[in-house]
Amino acid sequence: MNRKRAVAIGAIPVVVFALAAAVLVATADDTKSQASPHEDLVTGTVWVANEDGGSLTAIDAASNTVATTLTGIESPHNVQASADGRSVWAVSGTTSMAVKIDSSSLAVTGTVATGAMPTHVVVTPDLKTSYVSNNADNTVTAINTTTMESTATIAVGTGPHGLRPSPDGEWIYVANIGGTTLSVIDTATNSQVAEVEVGTTPAQVAFSPDGRFVYTSLSGEGAVAKVDVATRKLVAKTAVGPGPIQTFVSPDNKFLLVANQGTKEKPGTTVSVLDTETFTVLQTVKTGKGAHGVVVDPSSRHAYITNMFEDSVAVLDLKSLKVVSRIPVGSTPNGISFSTQVVKRSPATGLDLRMDSNGAPSMGH
């Protein structure tokens, strides 16, 4: 099941709390001719979760071409690389499990049962714990990354969707897409310690690199909100495109990117690029139909955006703010993550997801 289809986004008009700068829509029709100067500028792998395709695509960031495809995870809504690049995690919405994959061998190293309809998975900066948002039962599952066992089930707000750890690893902020709040989880106690009111249908969060602020897309308002982490208070909102979903702050803290998905009937096609100092829109860049997932490489040179209704990933040059490549991937690309580990080119491979005698996820390779 595609989680986004259960949520009506863009239904509520936005109230603008901050004036956006003049919006210029940039297009890049001849992306092939612009792609060659961008070869070998970035090293690593862009991982993409193809939700309806039941696969993960690994894109070589140096050449902006597909290195390999991994199949066998049903309805992978999200994928996440660990900070050291050694592992990649994905969630299966239909089988309610989290899967850990070795980035070098591409072997499954473990699976863990989660709550109902898991949507996103993240790994803490110290690599010790993974957290999975369970959209259907309003919980977050904490997982020991070494033993591959669930260590806590944490009650949060309504319809938890996107989540991310703070840079220091002390907090997990969860966007509750079924409500109006962000849940704050204390990683020391694995408990919710606060809920922050932000607005209608928050879908995903993004921390500033210094951890001072967290941003969240408000799908029901066509806006993005800014929250002070120290006070846990909403400080501003700015209008973006229709049905904003994923957000990401560039590691150099210059840009906040917001992917504007819209709806399947009326797709959004853009990414809003905001200046983090002024919290205003610098430019709106056309990337493709159903812009959803967004990530930026560690050097802050390129952003990568999944286009759900075009089955592609757009590569956005953050110097020129133009799309320099579009890469075909699997059906309905959703979540996206950047790994520092380079994946060797290989044919498509089926993942070994072993199950125990009760049909529950068990350890893999």
C-alpha cells in the first residue's frame, strides 16, 4: 500500500506567515548535455526506495547512472544509509519489517518486526539504534542495530511519518502526518517528552546542521515550518509549493529544500529552495511529476529528488540551481538517502529475507 494515498494533501489553503521571495521556475530540458561536466564531482551512492516496484535502486553518484537494483522488499516506503555508510536500512509497509543491508556485500544482515505500516527508518549518529515510524498504530519502534532486536515501542502522535535524529543524537523528531504536531523522543529514555504544534499535516522533518532548528513540511498548508529546538516553539512559516513532503537541509547550512508532491490527480513538479538565513524561497526548480524524496550529498554540491509519478530521480546542481540529470529508476520512487559507500556495478539481485517458523522476520545473512 502506498502510504501517501491515505492522506489527503493540499486540501487546506495556506496562511502565509513569512513573505517568500520572488519565485523563479527553472527548467532544464537538455539535461543530457549538462550531465558530463558533473561526472566525478561526488563520490558515493544514492539509494532509492521504489515503493510500488518492490525494489531499491543504487545510483552511482559519480556518474549519475544506476549501479544495481535490489529486489524482494515489499512496498519499501523509505530507505536510509547509516552515517558511516556501512549499512542501508529499508522498511516494508506490507510485511511490517525493517531490513538491514550491508553496503559492501549487499547481503541482508538482519530483519526486525515493526509496528503496523512502517513508513520511515533512521539510524542515530552513534550507529547504535534505529527508529521506525509506524503510521497505522501511532508508535515508533526502537531497534538495537547490533542485536537486531526491538528495544522499545514508543507512543507518539497521530499517523507518524517522517522522522530524523538531531545531529547530537539526543532527540528524534517525528512528523505526525495524521495530525498537527511533531513528537519529540528522548533517545536516552526512548520516550516521548513533548509534542510541538506546527500546523496541518506535517510530513517530514529536517534539522539544521548545528541542531538549532528543525524544519517540517506542512502538506495540508502548502508551507514549511521552522521550530526552535531549545524552546520547542514554532517560530515561522513560509509558503512553498503544493503538497510538500520531504525536506532536507544542505550540510553547509545554506539551503533548505522542500519537495512539492501535490497529488496524483494534480501532481506537483517542483522543489522549493529556501535560504536558511532569511527563511524565504530563493527559487522554485522544476524536477518532475510528484516530487517527493530529497537528499543532499555531504559536499553540498548536488541534491537528489525522487519523482514519484515519473519513476525518476532528478539531480539538482546547488550552485546553478538547475537540474543536470534525470535517472530512470523503479516504480513509484519514494524515500531517498545518500551513502558514502560506493556500490560496485552488478546485475539486479534478489534479497534473502528469511522468516522464522511463525512467519515473523528473523536474522538474514
